Amino acid sequence: MDDAKIVDLYWARSERALEETGKKYGSYCRTISYNILADASDAEECVNDTWMKAWNSMPTDRPRRLAPYLGKMTRWLSLSRLREKNSLKRGGGELPLVLDELAEALDSGADTQRELELRELERALRRLIEALGRDERDVFLSRYWYMAPIAEIAEKYGLTESNVKTMLHRTRKKLMKRLKEEGLC
């Protein structure tokens, strides 16, 4: 079923919307959540929470594309659950490693109250990602959006782990250079 029809089901308050969402995006959302939490039962709970959040938000919000809409919710819920469980201290999941990798390119001392700067940073990241070649973009998003392990990315794209690490390193360097040029880092 296409996204517009699924959204129509949400707007009609049909429980079939949840069923169709699960069929089409269940695996996608579970992968995002599992890569963050490294726990199948917690990931499943976050996916269920995503469906509930989507159900509650649809009467006021009508997304054109469900994948990024649901993916963003799943990430947010999974990261919240990770913070709640204090997993960062225990080193669970890929999140600590992913954040360490990005730390060199992003200003870790940024003042979070300056929302304008954060929005500009987001726009700069979007421009960088859009300017990347397809393979480089796919690898970068696999790592930093889906938080996939290096080995999984290498297997998925037919690369060696060393190639993936090198590609990610070079992309982060491009990111840092672009952010410095734009005065955001």
C-alpha cells in the first residue's frame, strides 16, 4: 500500500493503518531502533511506541513520505530509551561509537540554546549529504542515520571494512571543512 493511502487510514482513524504501517515499515523501524539499543525487546517496544506516536500525531500532521517521518520518530524514541536506561555508561549499541566518530567534525561545545545555529548546522549537513556521490551518501547515512555497524555496511555495499572506515573518515573531513567554511565549527 502506498504512503498516501496509509496516511488516509490514519486520518480516518482506522486501526488498519497500524497494520499496514507495520507491514511496510516494521523492519525498517526495528533496524533503526535495534542499531541504537542493541536489544531486540527494547527495539520492538520502541517500534510499538512509534506506531502509537504516529497514531496520535496524524490528526494534526499529514506527512507526504512515511519512511523519514517514522524513522525520525523511531530514532528519537530509541535515543530517549537509551538515555533512560543509561546505556551509554555500559557501552551498549553503536551510539557511543557513532557519536565519537562525529565528535571531531561537530562542535561538541555548542550552546544548545542557540537554535538558529543548530538550524544552520542542519541545513549545512543536508547540503553536504546532497552533494555526496550516491555510494558515499548511502554509506554515510547507513552509519550516522541508521547507526549500522561497520561490518554490516561493508557487507551491504560489497566493500571491505577498511574501505567503509576510509570513506566515512573522508566524508567527516569534508563535513568539517564545509562547517568551518560556513563558520559553523
